Amino acid sequence: WIGGSLALLGAATLLQRAALSAFCLSCQFAHPTFGGIAKHPDTRPDLLHTHYALCGLSLAGAAGLAPLEPRLGITARAAARARGCEAEGECQTCEEETTVWDGSLREPG
């Protein structure tokens, strides 16, 4: 939520992608039946912190994540569709290509 606040204030450039990625990676929990991102490295993951971590990574420009609408905490594409911009050419955000996140927090390459 702090990343979203920074984005709303026009200060998203203050997010340090490398540091944020490293912290999220240290909190990532891989398990055969469940996983996610925890609040701290020594705790279990939950949906809230997984969601906020992915939002923060998106706002920081992490590769493989769709652009975020910080006011709603959803992708910009989903926000445009929720606003009724489903018709072709009606909303440029709806026409943007997005990649699907592969579940990895590692930098590509």
C-alpha cells in the first residue's frame, strides 16, 4: 500500500526495484501445494501480503507484471474494463499487450 501511495503522489520513482525484488524473494514461500509471499522472511505467506508484494513490484516496473492502477490495486487493464472501456478503440489501456507472470521473482535473463 505504500507503493500505491507513492504512485498516487507521483513519486513511484522512489521505489527501489532491486531492493524490493530482493526482499520479496527472501519472503517467497515455495511449497508443493501452496506458496506466496510473506510479510517477513521467517513467517508464512498470506494472500494480503502476496497481493501487496506483487502490486509493489508492478509499480516498481518489475518485468513480467502488468501495469497497476494504484487507486484500485488491480491491473490497469482490469480497471479500464471495469470502467466500461471494453469496446475496441474506446480505451487504449484495454488494447495494451500484457505478459503473464510466471510465478518467479527472479530477474529475467
